[in-house]
Amino acid sequence: MRFNLVINMERMDDSVDMRDVVSHTTEMVQMADEGGIDIVWAAEHHAIEMTIAPNPFQLLAHFAANTSRIRLGTGVVVAPYWHPIRVAGEAALLDHLSNGRLEFGIGKGAYQREFDRMAGGIHQNIGVPMMLEMLPAVKALWEGDYEHDGEYWQFPSATSCPKPLQQPHPPIWVAARDPGTFEASVKQGHSIMTWGLTRPFDEVETYMAHFETALANNPGVERPRFMTMRHSAVYEKPEDADVYIKAVQDQGKMFENLFRKLAPVENGFPQSPDPALLSNQGEYTKETILSNLIFGTPEEAIAKLKPYEELGVDYFCYNASFGVPMEAQKKSLKLFIDEVMPAFQGASDAVAAE
């Protein structure tokens, strides 16, 4: 099992200077680059300070200019917010700017609040068929002239300018949760991205079962890669956990607000809803967090990650972005790189990946 990183630019309140956020995020990616992490992923979100990522290609171009080997993933391009021609061109240009380091990830989108502002208020579930329509169109545009007459997009013959550096195209990843998306993605040989939120390990087992079923249904397809993400925090002593636990709990209230539109978002900052309106905060108790997430000392983190490796997970994605103070983020990532990763991939593996 190898490792990826999610590190978003984030502000939980306006006391944090955006210049410090940019510097910190860049330094975290440089730590990952030097430490042997394989891929860093940049999200796409709009008008939300807790995930500042209006264009993942722009952010990844910045990371490309400040690193040497780490691969650069869109995690994810939100299909309903884009036009296929624009996606194809921007992705291909990033592939050149990064000397062929792009990993192209696409998904349906997460928050209805964003769909109300970015996609004309369509229901977020429409994002799935839009994603499945967009992806083959983008691949065709990367190949050459192509015209499209679909349900969601129609355009005359056009092509991607430029074409990607990686041929026939950059590796493709699809954010998947329901069995139909697994089936459609694996059938085309696309790798799978999953996130078990704060739920127990059996959530990951369910996604792996969907993946294995899709593979069994498509016996001629070469096995793509399977990645899963978790909030992660590594610390020297158990009593150091509190700052990370509180961050997950605070962000959990904001997530539920964004998913269900329970409270205002003021100047980009989601407000904490009335506790009486919250319905999923049982997933954010201290006991649940310590049990389900990769929180712990290096030895505890290794023990928690072994079942992921045994399950067949190709990439574990270390999610560093959930409102943790910057210095605590750096301490955790350094411990993860120095003391956890070597239990799964040795120095020779990191060198081989360069």
C-alpha cells in the first residue's frame, strides 16, 4: 500500500491571513514531495473558506512549480460546473506544465449549496449522469476532433488544445460511492476514489466489495487502482489528540450545515447550526473518531492501517485538512512520513517512485 495526501487551503475564521494559508499549504506539499508520498490531490469548491479551491488546475500548477516528483491529482473536477472542452484543455495544459504529472480525478459534486450557485440549482444527484457523460467526451477531445450531442452538453466538432503530454491520456480516477458508478468506471478501466467519512472500517469494506463486484462483471478489464481517504492525525502521546479531535468535530457541524443547508454561510464561513437540527453528530464523538479514523501514535496508526493493506487498498489518502492549526498539521505529517510510511513502503520504494 502506498500513500497520497489531501491538503486544502482552508480558513476556519477570518483571523487567519490568506498569505499564511498559501505558504503553509505549499510547505505541506513540499514535505510530501520530499517524503515519498505519491500523489497530492486538490479539491474543487466555491464560495467556502473551509475549502478554498475555485480551480484545482490553477492550484496544482502552483504545486508543480514548487515540487519535483510528486504527482498532481484533481480530487475532483466537479463535472456539472464545467464544459467538456474547457476541462480537456485545462487538464492537458497542466499535464505539460507539470511535465506529465497529472492524475485526472472527476466527480459529481458534494454540496447542494454549490449546485444552487454554480449549476443553476439542479439537484446534486444529477451530477452522476453529468459526470458519466462528460468523461468519455473529455477523452475523445484529448484524441482529436470530436462533436458531442448529449443530454447535458452539445457542441460542434472541436479538440483539446493542447493534447496531454501523457499518452493516450493522463490516468483517470472517478469518485465513487454507489455500485452503478463503480460498474461504469471499472468497465472503462478508470481507478476509484472513495471516502469513508468518519464511519467504521466496514464502510471501506463496502466500497471494496463494490469494486470487486465490478471487476468480476468485467473480466477483460485490467485491474485499476483503488484509493480511500481518511482524516489522519499522528501524535507522540495520546493526550496530544484533543486538538485534532476538536477540529474534526467542529468541521463535522459545518459539513452537515453544507449538506443540509441548516444555517447561513456568512462571507464564506459556514456557521454552526442549532444543535437541535443536527442529526449525524453521533459520527463525531471522541470515541468514534479515535476508533474509526487514523488517529494515534505512530504505532497505533500503523496498526489501524494494516487492515487497509490487507483489504487490498492500493492507496491510502492522508487527509490533513479539517481545521487543524498549521503547526499541528506539520507535526502530524512529519511523524506520518518518518515513522508510519516506512512500515508499508521502504526507502527503496520511494526512490523507485521518483
